[in-house]
Amino acid sequence: MNEAISNTSPLVYLHRIDALDWLPRLFATIWTPPAVVTELREGLVRGYNSLKGSSHGDASLRRLRSA
């Protein structure tokens, strides 16, 4: 199955429109830069409607490693 690379915005907006269930239909793994986790946590701390966790359905979010 396909893999994708994403930053924070697409994940947050899919969450806000309750469409995260699309991700496992399209991708087995979604790679994210480490800053994505930091940004999502910061959004939760500030009270924003942000997603939690690293797995959504059968798709998993994985951190990219620095070269």
C-alpha cells in the first residue's frame, strides 16, 4: 500500500472535518517530520481542536529521521 509524507496542517484539517478515516483507505503509513508531534501537542495545550495519538484506523503516523 502507498505511503505519504505530511506536515501538520493536512492532518489537523482532516481531523477538524472528521475525515481522518480517509487516511487508512489511501495510505498504510504517513511519515511526518518530528516537529509535527510538537505542533500537535502545542495545539492541545492551547485548547485547539487537534488530533491525539499516532495511529488512525489502520494508518500509522511515523516520524522521519534526520539524515
